[in-house]
Amino acid sequence: MLAFLGRRILIAIPTVFLISVFVFALQHLLPGDPILVMAGEERDPEVIAALREKYRMNDPVPVQYLAWAGNALQGDLGISLRTQQPVLELIAEKLPVTIQLAVMALTIAILIGIPAGVLSAYKKGTWVDWLANIVALSGLSVPNFWLGIMLILLVSVKLGWLPASGYMPISEDPLQSIRIMIMPAFVLGTALAATLMRHTRSAMLSVLKSDYIRTARAKGLREHIVLVKHALRNALVPVVTVITLLFGELLAGAVLTEQIFTIPGFGKLVVDAVFNRDYAVVQGIVLCTGVAFIAMNILADAAYRVLNPRMSDQ
Amino acid sequence: MSVTATSEIEADPLPPRQRSRAWAKFRRNPSALLGGVIVVFFLVVALLAPLLPVPGPAETDWSAVRKPPNAAHPFGTDEIGRDVLSRMIWGAQASLLAGVVSVLIAVLLGVPLGMVAGYMRGWTDAVISRFTEALLAAPFLILAIALAAFLGPSLTNAMIAIGLSAMPIFVRLSRAQTLSVMTEDYVESARAIGIGHVGLIWRYILPNIFPPIIVQATLTIATAIIAEASLSFLGLGQQPPAPSWGAMLNTAKNFLEQAPWMALYPGIAIFLVVLGFNLLGDGLRDALDPRDT
């Protein structure tokens, strides 16, 4: 396992390098002198000089990249123009909020998606299967920011059941925190539930055809035991991998969800940074999500090997 | 090289009989047909926008500000008295254009790169594959937001950003398809009779990897339309006063209590058109892929 992880990490190095080149190149897309843009409205000559020095703007581009990458490797992703905080600190501050939202959304997605997928595969070709498929496809087609707006209108404005926006750290008041977060988590979870349902259905369909399921049934095992203990356990192997890979979708979905429900998380940080032309923060976020995504990919591969021991000698 | 020799091993991806079988399968699939009907409906509405009997999308009527749906304005009016139906009809142009153009960008850049990677293998493949992985590592929407932010907010830049973000899917798909087609006998035979690289790629590989690319493109249009609406919703796509469904929702969220219809209809339109492309894509996959039943 260790050798496998080592090999995967080695393969990931060139990818991380390319992501860093891409993120570095972003600032050269800016029209005009990026330093003038980075220095903000005041254009303080001292700030401009310091930024030029820091990013070695008078040096050739490869040297500039090396200076930038060297800083990034030491955790220095620059300073936010707006808050004057180090970018990494800013990201670390907002991340727990988004992680809570993501975990709740994923829980909702798993609770809806997996049973729906199992049922749909078991009842293949019946109206249950048809209905589950239509609901899943609708879940994939509905823009989650619109779903959020509609839920605010119905649940908060008309019925007054749940707050429409805000945030409460889970450590301060867990119940209130969950109450505030449940609607955004549902909005974020619907599309994921649909994806999980479709993957679970197709995995279950192929497992249900296999010999050991026929054997289990022939032994006279009760149907729910065949379904849960024999079929689902095996069908879950690819589904677990999919869950790990949904991380990117969760983060992207969080951008819009946090915007609608004014949740002060990672997604809102990106949008605020974009509108404040806080380019160092945008770059830092793309770099961090990229690296995190690669780490999740490696974890997905590792999880797949743990769950599917036949893979481990390959 | 004789003409007969070439035509004998000519590889049509879907010979007539198979093509009609695919079409028959597609026709028997009610949800695929429904998808097709929805997509055609929105295309027709978008194309005929200038001819339809509705007020101009920027025409304001100060005596009818935030009016609920009525006979004169079937979908109501917005915060400055513009007709919501008219803005939705014109907004369909922006959405469909963004969906189609960004997927074209992704296909035109991604497919050649993927084919070259799969055909050449070795170093070329390694470089292109690492490059694709790097692009895939950033979540689609975050990458599009970052690109739109650096390129500046506009519909054109949103389309470029979405197209570039969607490109890696097509590189991966066409690379994998090329690798599998390369092992086929007819490619071997074509190579044996001395057909050059360009001829091989153009006449033997491209037509054979096309069906899955069409399926993926249809499904990606759905994703691209949502992405454009999302970017416009965030203020990074179509700029006001030009109409776009995402931008309409952005304004509507400020008038949720007073004018809920402003938020209702553009959302339904996005949902329907995306559902249409998803149904169509699923139907095409079922019809074109013999393995998927």
C-alpha cells in the first residue's frame, strides 16, 4: 500500500507543477501591468515597488515563476488586497464552514441517492425505476442556485420555517447551526444524490446479474439479505470512488449555494475575491482546490484498493 | 494502392443498417424524443425571437413595474417594467449560444489533442495527458469563474472560460476512443497499405470515435448552459441590460417577496432546456452504444 501511495504521489508531481504554471499564467491574462492591478486603486508607489520586488517583475518570466512557486511551496500564496491577510490563512479560516456544508450535503445525497439507486435497480423496468430515473435526471437538470431561491421563497418567506441566510459555527450551537445549514445542504445535495443514484443503479444492475447472487437466492436467503449483504456491499465499491470524486462538484456547487444563502465560506470567498479584483486570493483558491482534488483522487484509488483486494497485487 | 483495396477496408462507423437501427432505437425511446422536442422548441423560439409578437427585451413600461402575470404580460414584468416573457425569449438566445459555442470550443480543441495523444502515444501522450489532468483537477465552475474573472466579465469570455474548462473531458474521451480504435483490424490494414498519418486519422479514426463524442457533446451542452447561467447569475457572464436567464435570476433574488414570478419563469426555462439536452444525450447514448442497455 505504501509503495502504491508513493508511486501515485510521484505521478502527481508533474500534474501539480502544471496546475501551478496555469495558476501563475492567470495573472498574465490580466490586461495591462498585473502589478498595477494587484496594487489596487491607490497605486501607492511603495506598494508597487514592493510587489515588483516580491514577484521579480523585472526578471524573465521563468525566474518570476520560480520565485512565485518557491513562495507557494512555503505556504506563502500572497496577501489579500482586501483584508491584508495572508491568502492561506484566509482560506483556512473559511474552509471549516464549507466543510460543514459539504459534509451535510453529502450525507443527504447518500441517504437519498443510494437507497433510490438500489430500489431502481431492483425494480428495473417498472414504474418505480422510471420515476426514480426521471427524478434523478431532474435533480441533475435543475440549476441549484434557482432551487435555493425557490426554497427560500417557499420555506423561509412563505412558511417561515427555516432561516433564509446566516451562519452559526457548529461548536457554538450545534442545533441552530444544523437548522441554518439544512436548506443549503439540501440544495447542494440534490444534484449529488442524482449522480449517486445513477451510479448505484448501474453498479447494482451488474452485480444483481452475477452468479453469487443467484447462489444466494438459491440458498433460500431472504431477499433483503441478498440485496443488502450480498449485492449492495459489492455494488458500493465503485460508488465509494464516485463519492470521493464528487469533491470537486461539492466545492463548485458550494460557490453558488453560499452566495444565495450568504454563508461566509470558501465559495463566498471566491466570488468576493473576483469582484474585489483580489487576484492573489483567486489564484490561491484555484491552486488549493487543484492540489486537494489530486489528493482526493489518490485517496479514491487507495479506497478502491482497500475495498477491492483483487486490485492490490496489480 | 488500388481504389478497391481502400474501399474494401473503408471503415464507416455506422454502416447504413446499423445507422437505421440506431435511429429506430432512438425513435422508440419516448424520453429521448421528449428531449429532442424540448431542444427543438427552445431553438425555434431563440431563432424566431425577433419575429414573435412580444415587446422588445429592453422596452420599459414605467406604468407596469413588477406587475404579476396578466393578459398583457403573461409572465409579468420586472423591476423596471420590462416584459419577463420577452426577456426570457431573448435570453434563450444567450443560453443556447453559450451552450453550443462553448462546447464547440471544447470539442475543436479537445478532440484533436486527444486524438494526437492516442495516436502518437509516448511523450506526446504523456505531456497532453498530464496537461489534461491538471485542468481536470480544478473544479469546472471554479476554473470557469477564475478564467472569467481574469478575462473580464462578458458573455464571450464566459463562453471561452466554459469551453476551456470543458475541454479536458473531450481530450480524455477522444484519447481513449482513439486508443481502442487503433487496435482494430481495419486500422492495421489501412496502415499496411501505406495510408499516411493524416489520412489514417481523418478517414479511419475520426469517423469511428465520433458517436461517443456526439453523446458527450450533447450532455456537455446541458452542463455548459447551467454554467453560463451560473456565471451570469454571479455577474460574470452576460452583462445587463442584455437579457440572460442567469442574470434575470440574479436580479430576481432581490425582489423575491414582492415579485416571485421574476424568479420562477427563468428558472423553469433553464431547467427545461437542460433537461431536454440531458434526455437527448441519454437517448443518443442508448441508441448509439450497443453495450448500454
